[in-house]
Amino acid sequence: MKPFAYTRAGNQQAALQAIVQNGAKFLAGGTNLIDLMKDNVEQPARLVDINRLELTQIVEREGGLRLGALAKNSDTANHRLVRERYPLISQAILAGASPQLRNAATNGGNLMQRTRCYYFYDVAMPCNKRQPGSGCGALEGFSRIHAIFGASQQCIATHPSDMCVALAALDAVVRVEGPQGARTIPFADFHRLPGDTPQIDTNLRRDELITAIDVPASAAKFSTNSYYLKVRDRASYAFALVSVAAALDISNGTIREARVALGGVAHKPWRATKAEQILNGQRADEATFRRAAEAAMQGAQRTEHNRFKIELGRRAIVRALTIAANNGRLV
Ligand SMILES: Cc1cc2nc3c(=O)[nH]c(=O)nc-3n(C[C@H](O)[C@H](O)[C@H](O)COP(=O)(O)OP(=O)(O)OC[C@H]3O[C@@H](n4cnc5c(N)ncnc54)[C@H](O)[C@@H]3O)c2cc1C
Ligand code: SF4
């Protein structure tokens, strides 16, 4: 590991001042960043430890919830109001990592975690995300875990977060603070597609701090009929091959509004808007769910190794919607 300087910020202003230094990075739970430093993938000149900032609270706001950027993933998943109003978020967080990791990992860090592409972690291999212009190991190599939507000739990596898939489905908003003051970023605009600049994962500026994530009051209407389904190689401690955040607002068997977001398929949480259009206003039954799943997978682009994700995705969508329609109970 390369030597680095360390600053423990006592407040937000000090954190924003310290991050201005070239090569400085915020340190939250450290569960991703420290691993990347040990592997020499990340080589920050300075770590700005933000764990003393007062950003750990989960509070009600305008009928919705504000999730502090430094609230631990486990505290968020187990919070009474999150479980009652947004069980999709609880389920998604609890589907990820392990209890020990969730106790250390923070909400802000979860949004900013980097891809799990094998070649990104292996500094002996080319990777445009780690070293722009060096090539893409996955395009020439083994691409079983890689993207089927929104990829580019530069990068076919996927975003690894579970929590972010639920937040995308519920139209959360990311609150950030920077030298120019505070601003908000709609969740759909927070993560980026790779395009020609796969080294840039998000639209957060380098000198900006995530302070909180707002979940809107309106998303609580999905509390009864939602489900997060994660399909992976092992039952725990594994990232999604495909995941589905399904949320339905159902009245008398008819879907008033649907939200479907997919994980493990793109460089960002992928909203299946065509599927949502098919679901809206229709009966909540298997035939509708199958049509929605078909629509969701239209335009998927597979590699030699990840073609299985298309059929897996269809089946996972039908299953997630079926369970969501059944009040979130397994059928
Ligand atoms: C073995 C293993 C298995 C895992 N499995 C899963 C899984 O199945 N599903 C899943 O979703 N996740 C999984 N994770 C990832 C885990 O959820 C993330 O590592 C964690 O959420 C990162 O949070 P952190 O606080 O530790 O971030 P850190 O490691 O401290 O930081 C990560 C990045 O976020 C930046 N950052 C942190 N906080 C802020 C902030 N407030 N503002 C701006 N930038 C910030 C840091 O600068 C850094 O670049 C796994 C991790 C491990 C090690
Ligand atoms: S898919 Fe992206 S992260 Fe993986 S090797 Fe290619 S450029 Fe790097």
C-alpha cells in the first residue's frame, strides 16, 4: 500500500476544506476503500476521515425519511420507520454483504462503492476504469458478471450495490454539500453510464460530500406490495448476478403505479421503465408480469458469457412482482 496522509475531520466544514487537496478521499466505514487501497487500485494522497461528522441520523422529513450519509447500513435496515414505510430498502440492504460488514458500512459509502469487475481489482490487467486508455480486460476475457444494458466499448462493468437498486425504484434524492453550497441529485442522475469516461462512476464532484439520502413520502404507498429479489451464486456474501426491486401500488387487484429497478445488469441501478409502463393500470396477475418482464429485457446486449442474465432477468422480474403482489410474502 502506498503511504498516505490522514486527517480526522471534526465537522463538515473541516471535511470540505481537507478534501480540496489533490488526491484526497473521504473515509467512511472503509469496507470498500481500504480493500481497494490494499490492492493498489486506489492510491489516495490523503484520507479525510468523516466518521465524527453528525450525519448518522435517520429522521422524518416532509412525510418521508432522511437517511444520514453516515448512518450504518445495519442501523438503516433495522430502523423501525424504514421497515414500516420502505421495507424494500431494508430487504435490499439485508441482502448485501454480511452482518459484520453492514455494521461498518455507511449509506454514503454504499452509494459510492466501486464495481466488482475482477479486472478492475487486478492491477496486472488492463482496465479503462482503473487506468483510462489501458483497455478493458472483461471485453477480451471472462464476462459472466458483466452488464447487459447501457455498456460501452470502454467498459461493461456493473454497479454492485443492492441498496441503490431499492433507492432507484423509490425515486430517492441524494443531498450533497460542496464548496459552492448544498445541492440535491435525483437518484436516477447520481450514477453514470460508462460511455467514454468509465473512470467516473457518479455525478458527485470530487470535492462534494454526500450528507443524506431523502426517500419521498409518496414512496410509502408501496410499503404493502414490494419485494427485493437477489439472485446470486451463494446465499450470502455474494454480489447480485441479477436483482429486482419491485414495488406496486395495487387497488382492487389493479396496479395503480409500478416501479421496477434492476441490479447486476448495468453500470448503474437500471430502471425498467418499459416494464413499469406495461404494469400501470393493468391487473396484477401473472400474464401482466410476464409481459412486463419481456419488455424489461428488450434491448439487452449480451456477451459470450453473460447471456444467461436475460432469461434469469425475465424470471426474476416475474417472481419479484408475484411476491410483491402477494403482500411481500413468498409464494
Ligand atoms: C466482502 C464484501 C461483500 C459485500 N457484499 C455486498 C453486497 O452483496 N451488496 C452490496 O450492496 N454491497 C456489498 N458490499 C459493499 C459494501 O456495501 C460497501 O463496501 C459499503 O457500503 C461501503 O461503505 P463504507 O462506509 O465502508 O465506504 P468506504 O469504503 O469508506 O468508502 C467507499 C467510497 O465512498 C466514498 N464516500 C464514503 N462516504 C462518503 C460521503 N459521505 N460522501 C462522499 N463520498 C463518500 C469514499 O471516499 C470511497 O470512495 C460488500 C463488501 C465486501 C467487502
Ligand atoms: S468492464 Fe470496466 S471495470 Fe471491468 S475491466 Fe473493463 S473497463 Fe475495467
